[in-house]
Amino acid sequence: MKAVVQRVSEASVVVDGEVVGQIGPGLAVLLGVAHGDTEADARWMADKLVGLRVLEDDAGKMNRSLVDTAGEMLLVSQFTLLGDCRKGKRPSFVGAAPPDAAEPLYERVVALVEGQGVRVATGRFRTEMRVHLVNEGPVTLLVESPTR
């Protein structure tokens, strides 16, 4: 699994003109599920995302997690994170899991994060989405499960 994680003051996702997910301060996460990812990858990713200490403490240092701050997470599936652009001008997506394998693992990450007490808002799997966010810092991280 691959994730792009951004610290945000607010974020939302819109489908067909309707806001389907919205959060206040926390993390906006774009998540790509790779071919061959497993339950272990989902568990690792959920634990990593919930525990990332990238939110500011009272001294302005990145030292708090979502759990520490009651922060929220916007979690959006994005297979294009697995795009390979090393050859030619058109990305190859052969590394991305097919939708029938990716969706249950994406949903599993959502459930695992929620199971740790974090409020999660989502987009809609396999739809055209518009993601709006205000990146704080800016703080943007790339996170990959160990099997990548």
C-alpha cells in the first residue's frame, strides 16, 4: 500500500456536486492498494496513519498523533498512486490491485482506523471525486507498507 498523507485544517470530498465526506483538523490520506497487498498491509497502514506524530503540540513541534488531538481523517482511495511513470509518457497501472481486491482492503483500513477511535470520512470507491483541502505547514508525507 502507498499513501500520500497531508496535515490539514479541513478537507472534503465531493461526488456529483454533493459533499460525501468532510473533516476538520487532522489528516487527508490518499490510499493506493497494490497488487498483492494483504490484511497485514492494511493493519500496518492503519496503525501507521493513526500513530503518525505530525500534528503540532503546544510548542509548535510535530509531536502529536490523531489520537492525541482527537483529529479526524479523510481517507480516499486512489489507484493512481501505483502508477509507474519510469518508461514512456503514459503511466502504467499494472501494479495497482484490481478493484475487486482493492476495495475490501481499502474498507479494511477505514474500519481499522475507526477501531482506534479516529473519526473517518471517505469518498466513494470507483467514482470521479473532487478533493478539497487546506494543507497545514505544508506537511505532506509518502507512506509505504513494508512489503512495497
